[in-house]
Amino acid sequence: MLILKPNCECCDRDLTPDSPEARICSYECTFCADCVETRLQGVCPNCGGGFAPRPVRPPHMLARHPASTLRHHAPAGCGQETAR
């Protein structure tokens, strides 16, 4: 079962369990569609794999199997410039 991470690992944008903007790789690394297209050029910075739209869990199943609340934010690996 997918854990449905709550945010983009690059920009920290909130990604609700029903977000059509969530993208995942085969290891469930989670990013928003904008970061996948503009920063990552469709390649996961963690595993080198591609992305697919994250499936949406039906609301009645979220009650039994809620989405994760653990945020993972790692902008250093996402093409962001470091502060000077």
C-alpha cells in the first residue's frame, strides 16, 4: 500500500492525498508535477528512475488507511542553488 507522502521533496509544496499534482517513482519518492518537469526533467534524483502520477486513495479508504504525515524535504538534491 502506498504511504501517500504529504509534500514535494524538492519545494516542500503540500500534496494532499487526492492531489492530481503528485508524482512518484517506483520507490515512492514524491514530488510535485512542476518540480518533476522543471527541476528534475522527469528523472528521480534519488534512484534515477522515472515518474508516474500518484494514484488517489478513495476518501472512504483514507479513514482506514490514512496518508502519511511525515514530511521529507531534501532541496539539495533537486537542482536548487545553494544560498551564498
